[in-house]
Amino acid sequence: MSSGGVHERLEERIQAWRVSVERMVETETSLLAFGHRDRQAVVLKLIRRAGEEWRSGQVLEAFGGRGVVRALEHVDGAVLLERLLPGESLAAAGENLDDEEATAILADVIGRMSPAPPPPDVATVEDWGRSFERYASSGNGAIEGALVEAARRTYAQLGASQSDIGLLHGDLHHGNVLQDATRGWLAIDPKGVVGELAYEAGAALRNPSDQPALFAAPAVIEKRVGVFARALRLDPERILGWAFAQAVLAAIWDVEDHGALDAGAGFVALANALRPRLRQGA
């Protein structure tokens, strides 16, 4: 889709949803228009092209504002959101919080997210796991083959033994949790995936993505897993297993997106730190 088409779609939504725009931000994947509708502060997010965020409004609607930003309006490729103020991310607030406090905030947000049944066509964790086979058949050697196979096996075993499956955020980490003066810490930008709750901790355990020395440290891993397990009443072994398999999966996606390991190098470091901690071994 052309850049002009994207801006035409944005203008259509501005008019249809009666948004008074104050400033614009453009990213690689979206256009963000910050402003007001009547007296309410809002953000209009327009997705540039069809992909995993194309129906994010439906995913947000399923959460109904419970632990997440509220979707006020949505169509495919665009969503009008309540604007969170001051809107500082947990990643940005990290200087004023220790890691255990930040992890407790993430766990609290996850615990407050109480979704309705998932919208049609939302991916499952099994769908995401197909990337292992795709990568193995690609011949790319950026990630050690034995590590990829161990992660694929762990991912498949956990996927086959899930319980209490429901809609998850799918990318809940420090950069996707913002503070609102009225509603507290809330999640934004869900990818939407169907799986068990232990899966949700995986993204947090490999973030902030620019701090691998932090998140791959054994003491940090132990404390983070303990916080999630206690707060959400989850089996720590399943958290560890999913975190290991997802770290490799995230590295695979990094290679697919960039042609080489970038942030994915930190994810591999985490996977190597987690692997010896798995009860069954991998």
C-alpha cells in the first residue's frame, strides 16, 4: 500500500471518528495521531499494512479495558484508543524501580487482564510455533541447530499439555505497559494469541530487549520467575520452559526480520541461561 494511501486512510478515520489532531508520530508499522475527541484525550492508531496488528482493535475489545488500554472505535487496520496520561512506559520508569518491582507490576497487569473469548482467526501458540520448522528448513545457521531443536521440542511438549487456554496479549513486556494517572499501569499493543497463562510471562523474561546482561543473569531469572509464579499461581517449571522456547523463537523472528541476529543475540543468551534450569533438560 502506498504512503499516500495510508495517509488517506488516516484522514478518513480522523473525519469518521471526529478527532481533533494535535500531533503526529510515524513509525515503521503505524501512524499515530494524538489529540482529542470532544473532551477526551485519544490516540488514533493506523496500521500501515495488513499483518499481526491489523485487527488489534478486536483483540483490545475482547479484553474490555481490563488491564489494557480501552479501544473506543475500531475497524480493520485502525483503532481509536483512550490516551493514557502521563503515558510513561515501564521501560522508561525502570530507573526509579528495581527489577523485582517492575516484574511485580507486569504480573499485576497480567492478573488484571480478563478477556472474553478470542475474536475469530486469532493465532494460537501452535501457529506461532511453526516458525521452528520454517527456520530449520531454511538452512540459516545464525542460531545453533541443537538449540533450535531443543526449543522446538520443549515448545511442542508444552503446547500439547496446556490447560485453561484463553486469549493472551502475546507481547507483554516493559515497553508495552504504560502508566495512567487514573487507571494505573495498563498494557498496550497486544498481538493476540491463544494459549495458557504461563506463556504470557515469556516476553517479560526477555526484556527490556536492550539489557541482555540483566535478563540473562541467573539471579534475575530466578527472581522474575518467582514473582510470576506466586502472583499468578503458575507452575514455575512451565514458565521456565515457555521462556526458554520463546527466547529461541524470538531469535528466529529477529533473523527472519533482519537477516542476522540483532536483539536476538540477547535472546539466545537467555535461552542458554535457561536451558540447564529445565527440569527435564532440553
